[in-house]
Amino acid sequence: MSRMRVVVLIIYLAVCAAFVGIMESGAADVFLEATRPDFEKIPIGVLGFQGKTAVAGSAEQVATVLKADLRRSQIFSLMDLPKLGIKVNDVDDPEKALFKQATENGISVLVWGKLGVKEADVVLDGYVYDGGNDEVVAGKRYAGPSSVLRLMVHRLADELVFRYTGEPGIARTKIAFVSEQTGSRELYVMDYDGYAPRQVTADGFLNLMPHWSPDRRFLVFTAYRSRTTQDIDMIELATGKRWTLASLGGLNITPAFSPDGNDLVFATSHDGDSELYKLDMRTKVLQRLTSNSASDLSPSWSPNGREIAFTSDRGGGPQIYLMSADGSNVRRLTYEGDYNAAPAWSPRGTWIAHVCRTPTKEYKLCVVSPDGQQRRQITAGPGVDDSPSWSPDGRHLVFSSTAEGKSHIYMINSDGTELERLTSGGTHHSSPSWSPL
Amino acid sequence: MHTRYVTACLMGAVSLMLLIGPACSKKEIQATSGSKSSERPIAKAGRADSGTAARTEPGISEQDLLKPGKDPSAENLQGDIPGDIKVAKVQPSDSTSRIAEDIRREQVATAASGLKDVFFAFDSWNITEEARQALSSDAEWIKANPNSMLKIEGHCDERGTQAYNLVLGEKRAKAVRNYLAELGVVANRLAVVSYGKERPFCKERDELCYQQNRRGHIVVRTK
């Protein structure tokens, strides 16, 4: 049995065990941790896409998008085939010799495909080979208008991630964010790689802090529709239908849905200082969760819905606290540094990302374990980093930073490697929120 | 045609079994190969809820292929696959120009009033001695113009998080309102709003600029 098969078997065993565990316990804490340091990435090569009948350059674009997706997946180690002397691009039908050559260079998985046209549609065929064999082990055909070509490639990338890990890939997820193009700050949604931004609001003033519903159909956010008052609004993305959920007077900020979508926790100062409230989405009953003379804000739910991390300055400066979802059992989580805020609980429950002020007074990203025992700084350098939000696979964070002057949206691996800027143009981009799967 | 497709699916099942058979249960395998498209097990394993119209990106069809070169017929193309987020085109609105006009009118009225803004130290909402003097003269103007309605905007510099700065901006605006109330201004003439660091007066990154942005901005409302 080849080494590749052994790796695949081990991964599948782990995945089967993990899925059985999830089904039985209802908790997501036993998920496969493919990003642990000893995880061996699967060497993969992209032979390219034959695009004789496609628009010039589009086959190369497909290969570029696919390679970027595979690199970001952190599952695969993308091999440089030309450097190894392996012929790529416009390969008509991969020859047996290519697979032998690839195996000799330690490459387990090869991808090859075709891009063509059929009537008004583009047709993308992707084929997967592994173990040095020229037999196709999986093939997919995607067809659709050329405007969704990138999405077709993202589907192929997600298919590969699923095939080799049993986990859904994130290449088709989206990022909601705030962008200022012509003076006002509006909500936008873009692909996870920063492409295809689409404007969601056109109020002409200020909208803040979008957050996804677990079913990905809605965004909740803070709207300044009258300029003098703040509301928590909800918008249905597919229709643009919009309504107000909470309009209590004072601040109405940082809304966050519970993982089951039944409750919305947000901060409001209608009683004086900023406190956390829970709105039951079915009964519309509002329940106060925090009660003290300090400010409580920025709630983030644990993935099992039992606990909430939040920012509070009850101890002086802002620090991260944890409490049960009913507001009981409050305890302080962060002690290092005099400013820790904007917590974001990871999808696997193992880390809470947040903004931390460093000894040199820079606002950077840190992660802390929910028991407070482990802490790591993720970003460094100049600029104010803000609003960390996890990818649904827990392998990336998206955040805003003024590191290059204007505030832009960046993606980074959760271990602090591979920083990538996602936005360009405009005068300001902030408040990114990564969609669920 | 249909038979050929089923055969293709079965071939896929066999190759998958060879690859992963010993690891997963029989039930898993059937779920993987028995469905029309391999998209289905993904939905079962990883997605909590799918199939709503909102998740369908219209226009992409998907199907399994097993051999290069074989060109499946059009009937084999599957319909829309759930999984993509669709975003409706934003409704054009006239609010942008209306709001710009409202802001312009407020700016003119505020400039004409001669009302003074107040400034704060870093991370602070304490009213300084300089601010007290400014607010004393503001209070006189407000009392002398009993029909005017005012808005106190709390602003912050760019350091720190957006959310915490919204809280800080509100504390600043409320501190200004409370001090004006102490000077005898009727509090219900004073609306309070925090813009945090979202509407800075100055966009440079130095202390001079930060100082300008840590502000209680007093605005004459025009509607």
C-alpha cells in the first residue's frame, strides 16, 4: 500500500471517528485538528487546464485560482511542477510518464482538467489522480456562465479538500465587511479570497459590524439610519429585505447570533452604560445578561452555544471575560497586558482570538485558550489590527488593519503565517465577518 | 444514457471503496456513492442546513466524471447545487444625496452658532479645564437660543477597537451633556450619539491628528 493510501486511510479513520463523536455528543470539540504541527500536508501538483476552445488566458486563470485555493487550504503542499521538470499547461491528456515522474518527486495527488465552452456556458472538467497511477480517481464537470468561473474553480478546490480530509473546504465561503467608497460606510460581501465584492446597503451614512446568521441567509449589523440613533438591523442577502430588530436608544452594537440561531446577543446602553442583552428570536423576549457599572460589549459565542466571551472594563481597562449563556458564572479570562478586546471564539472551541495591546502600544491580534493557560500573539508590526473573525475551518483569521496606512481587510493563517490583503481601492475597509459553511 | 450514468456512479463507488473502504463504515460508503452527485455527502457531513434558494448560485451545474475524454451528454447535467450565497443587487436609493444635504445644512447652522467643541485626553472622558470654559460659553448660547435642538457627537482617535471606541465616544458625549445640564441646559434639548472612530475629523496618523479626533462635537440640528 502506498504511503498516500496510508495517509488517506488514517485521515478517514480520524474523520469517521470525529463524525461519530459529533453525532453522539452534539459537541464540536472532537473535530479533527488538521493544523496541528505534526500534520503532514499532502503534496499536490496542478498539471494545468487544457483550454483550446476557451477564452484566451482563462485556462491559466483557472489554474491560478485553484493553486491559490489549495495553498490556502493548508491541507495540501503545492508542488512547483515546472521546477521539477514536469510539463504543465495545455497538456492534452496526461501521459503515463508524467505520473511516474510525479511519484518519483514525492507528489501524491495530481490535478488536470479542461476548460471549454458549450453554447453560452463555460464547462470546467477537473480530474484527480493519486498514487502515481494514471487512473482518474475522481472527476467533476461544472458548467455555467463565465461570470461564475471562479466559483466553479472554488467548488473543485473544496471537492479536493473534502476528498482528502472529509471536511468541507472554505473556498466558497464569503466575507461580509464595511467599506467606504464614496464617503459613506456601507456593508459589502465578497468571496473569501477578496474577489467579487457586492454592495449590500446604500444608506449613505454609516453601517457597522456585520455578523452572519448561522444559516448564512442574513446579516445583522448596527445601522445609523437617522444619523442620531443606532439600530440593530437584519438584512436578507438574497432579497435585500431589511428590518430593525432592536431600537432601544443609546448604543446598539456588536450583535452576535447563537450557533443555533435562536438568540441574538448584543450590547446596548439604553439603561445607562453598555450592557449585554439576549434577544430570543422566536419570542422576541429581551433578557439582560450583564449588570454592573462598567461597559460590557463584543459578545462571541462558544461553538457549543453554552458560553459567551465578551469585553468588559469592569476591572479598569478592557479585558476579555467569559460567562454562561444565561449570564451566570462570569470570570475574567485575560490578565496579560492592559487592553484586550473584541474576542472571537474559534469554530473548534480551542482558541479565542482578540485584539491585544502590546508593550510597545500597538494593537495586534492574540489568541488565548478558553482556560487562559495558553496565549500567543498572532500579528506584529505597525498599525491598528481589529475585528478578528475565524474561517469556518478554524485555519484562518480575517481582520482589519491600518498597517499600510488606510484600513484594509487581511487574511492570515491562525498560526500567524501567510498574511494576505483582500481589499484594494476605496478609502476604508473594516469589520470583516467570515460566513459559516 | 441514464444507464451509462448509473454505471459511472457505480464505478465511482468501487474506486472509492478501494480507496477508503477499510476505514469507514458501510453506511458511509453508501451515502457517498448512492446519491446522484457527490455533493450530497458533503452536505450531510459538513453543512447544517442547505437547499434554500439563498444558497443557490444560479447557473452552475455539477456532475461526476470518471474518464477524461468522455463527453457526457447534456441530459446528464445536474440542476443547481445548493451551497453558494446569493446577494441581491442593492436597491438604488436617494438617501445618500438627502443625507449629504442634511449634513451640509447642519454644518452651516453649527458654524454660524459659534458653538465650541471640546477635546479629551487619550482613553479618557473627563471634562478638562479648557473644556469647561468652552462649555460655559456653549451653555450661554444654548440658553439664549431656546428653540434650538442640539446633538452631541462623541468621537475617538483610531487607536483601539471599533467597538470599544463606540463605548468611549458615548461616554464622552454623555460627559458633555451632563456638564451642560449642570450649567442649567435642559437635557432633553441635547441628543447624544457616538461615532467612535468611524467619522474622524483628521485622517493622519500622529498625535496632533489624534487630538483633533478625541472630541465632543456640538451640532445644531436642523430637523
